Amino acid sequence: MPRRKCVPDVVTYRTLFDGLCRWTQFREAAIVLDEMLFKGYVPHTKSLNEFVCGLCREGNFELLSTVLSGLASRGEFCNEGIWNVLVSVVCKQEKLAAEPFKIFKALAVS
């Protein structure tokens, strides 16, 4: 897009983020999310919740922690859906509970 002097706007970024989340391309979605936040754009709540759910399903708590910390540092705080996902993961997945619990505790303090 930039080569054609077409600047992506909030709709472009949200569409990319939504699509990547639907196709379970969460690493790529994290890159798009980072660019969105850098430009001052915020994804739809549903897409962000889907993103968090997907990372939890994959057990990618390191990326999840990085993304949620980045959101918090930019003043974007977790919504009820994200909290519900984290609590659910902590309660259901005994083997993986340590990582989401660390994230949950870190977010509860901020």
C-alpha cells in the first residue's frame, strides 16, 4: 500500500487484524496490532478477545504477556472479555495455569 501512496487507515488495520485472528495467524496479528497501537488505532473488542483466546489455546503466553503489557503501557486496559478468558484458562488448564496466572496477577496490579 505505501508503494502506491495509499496510507492504511483504521479500517484497513482492523480488517487485517480481524482476518488474521480468524485464520489463527496470531503472530502476524500481533505485528499488525503493534502497528495499530503505534498509530493510535484500537482494534474491535471482539477481535481483541478472539486474539487473546487464540493465544491461550496455543499456549503462547509469552506473546500474550508482551501484547497485554504493551496495551497497558499505552493506556488500553483489558476489557471484561479478556479477564474472563484469563480466569477461565487459569481455572481449566492445571498444567498451563502458572503462565496465565502470572499474566493475570501482573494485570491486576496495573
